[in-house]
Amino acid sequence: MFKKVLIANRGEIALRVIRACKELGIHTVAIHSEADALAMHVRAADEKICVGPADSALSYRNIPNVLSAAEITGVDAIHPGYGFLSENAHFAEVCESIGIKFIGPSSENIAMMGDKAKAREIVAKRGLPVTPGSPGEVRSEEEALHAAQKIGFPVIIKATAGGGGRGMRVVNRAEDLGRAFQAAQAEAKSTFGNDGVYLERYFLEPRHIEVQVLADQQGRVIHLGERDCSIQRRHQKLVEETPSPVVDDKLRRDIGKVAVEAVKAAHYRNVGTVEFLLDKERNFYFMEVNTRIQVEHPITEMVTGIDLIKEQIRLAAGHPLSLRQQDVVLAGHSLECRINAEDPDKFTPSPGTLTKYSPPGGFGVRVDSAMESGSVVVPYYDSMIAKLITHGRDRQESLARMRRALGEFVIEGIKTTIPLHRRILDDPDFQKGHVSTTFLEHLLAR
């Protein structure tokens, strides 16, 4: 097992990793920008080191600075969390080259699955169901038009190195394709440093279903069931739940088997998430593999009792899976609401000082956050300030618990999305589980 781990991240995920490391008896090092010098994750770690100014490009995403911090503090592993450098194949490769373990998949895995078009090719060659789309990256407007006509409109243009809803454009008509293609390329280039894009059929009102997988160095792979991530705004997830209200035992076995086969096809190692679209006829199609821990991983932990961060660390250290597929039991139902520092009506950022921060509690309630009264939400990073998670014996109890917890959550000094979450949970269609990726769009239009 590792002796000292540097956490190359900030906020709640950095604190989450620090806590897991401490339970495993691992010494921790927190990096921070100048803006985060007094942050909770910094205070919780055994050591701290500043890696640059507030701008994440000069601090949290600054590979030379992060690696210098790792060498100065003498760590034997780095945990990247999510975002920042978590899916940067070059960063993982450099870690490997200097003898520091990257807690995640190999650089080859990240490069292979990080290219969404290449990942589709790998999975399709295995005979697994993929969303109809271009066979690979499209490099010109003419090539994109040819692919779109073959696929059939509407289509969605996606960045090959994409994530978080960036570098995506939905196109309903051929005459709109050129402008959308250029916009997607430009956003992909500015966000990911790679303007590669590909095309997929755009399904109307699908559900977004993802499957959590664990894979050890010996090639054994298991899945931990599905998460329903259909409540989204501009491809950014807001509410997640497990199990999905529309996935029965047979569909769970089928989609889980495909997820396992997909990662086996890529010789994938460590923790990952296989994402699918589920259409109205309950047909499912592979979209991509996320080569990191997901923001919504706590709901899987709640229904399985498995600490995914600890598993991630153990797998990176070379430990074999301690579970077989038949050992995985899903108990009850779990929901997660992402609480963002945003105006809930305009969706504009709301940075500032939390004059009061009083999280909810009680049986079946979990809050993952690195905030407290007096904390400052700075404008330089992601707006998520807390993840509110509930667990119940069934979906109705989990929903009731979430509504109660949202009512208890007090955050003053800034605006948050708590009112939006309460509106979502009060909606009759959501309560019945009748949702799709366009649910929020329809809700806000009422």
C-alpha cells in the first residue's frame, strides 16, 4: 500500500480522498492555489504545498508545478480526483515515467478511452451496441455533412476529447451543420486543446444511464449497477439516482454485461464508468467511458456499501478485486443533488462568502462538501459547493428524505440551486420516474 499520496485537486473531492487515505493509514499532501490557501481540504491534509495563483491553468492544471510538489514532498502516488488533470493522459504518462503511481487507469487507457471516437470503434469491433454515428473523427464540414446524411438528422456533434457537456452541438437540419461544426470545434479546442469532433445520432428524450465498473491488474472486472443521470442542463448533470426507475433486473444484467465487456475490450484497469443512452423502446447504446471517479459516485456507495475511493487506491496499488460479481448486492435507493453556487433562475455564477452554512443531517443523509460558515466561493473554479445524498429502503423513502434534507439545508450569503432542486423533486413526472435528458428543459419552459 502507498505511504504518502498527493491529492491533485481541491474542494469536496480532495477532502473525500484525504478522508479515505486517512482511514487506510496513508499520509496525505494537499496542493492548493493562492486562492485556496485556507480551504478545508488544505487544513485536513497532513502536508500542504502551494502550486500557483488562482487561475487553474497556472496551478491545479499546471503539470510541472504539480509534479514538483510531488517530488518535493516525496509522495509515491497522486490521486487526481475528477476534473483538472484526472483524464490527462500526458500527466498520467509523466507520473509513470518518474515512478509516481497515478491512481487511476494507465495513460494508455486514458488516451484510448479519452478519444470518444476511438472508444466507439473499440467497442463496436467487439460487437457491442453503440450509438449510430460516424466511424471516427470527422475533419471537415463536407465529411460531417456526409456522415450526418448517412446517420439521419437530428445529429449531435461531440468533441472526441470531450466531457462535462463541452464541445457539443445538436443539429436538426443540414443547413445548420456548418456553423454548428465550427462552433463545436472551436469550443473543443479552447476547452480541451483538441478540436477533434465526431457525430452521433441524436435521440429524442432518451435516458442517460451509466454503469460503475471496477477492474484489477489481473484483468478481472465487475460492475456495481447503474446510475440514472437523466436530469441535466446543457449536458451537465444535476440530479442522479440509483437504481434507475426504469431498469429492471434483466436490463441491469444485460447493460452490466456490456459495460464489463467494453472495458475488457480496452484492457482497462482501475475504476471507471461506462455511459449509455437508453431509448424509449429500452434499447441501450454505448456512448463513452469516463476514466476517473465520477462526481456522482456516492450514490453507488450508498446502495452497495463499497467505498469507491478506497477501492480505487487499492486497485492502483496492485491489490486484486476483493469482490466477485455475485457478491455485489444493491440495497435500497439513493439520490444525489448537486448544490451549485448559481442563481437558480438565471443559472449565472454566484460567488461570495457563505455568511451561514448549515447542512442537513439525520438518518440516511450524507453531505459531501468542503464548505463551512465563512468559506468563500471563489469565481475561478466549478460552481458546485456540495453534494446532497440520501438513501432509503426504496425510491419513495429516498425522495422524501431528499425533500426533507433540501428544506433543512441553509446557505446564506450567496444564491444556490437548492430552490431548483426542490422544484424538480416536487414535479409529478419526476416523482413517477417519467424523465429524460430533456426533462429540465420542459420543466423550465412551463
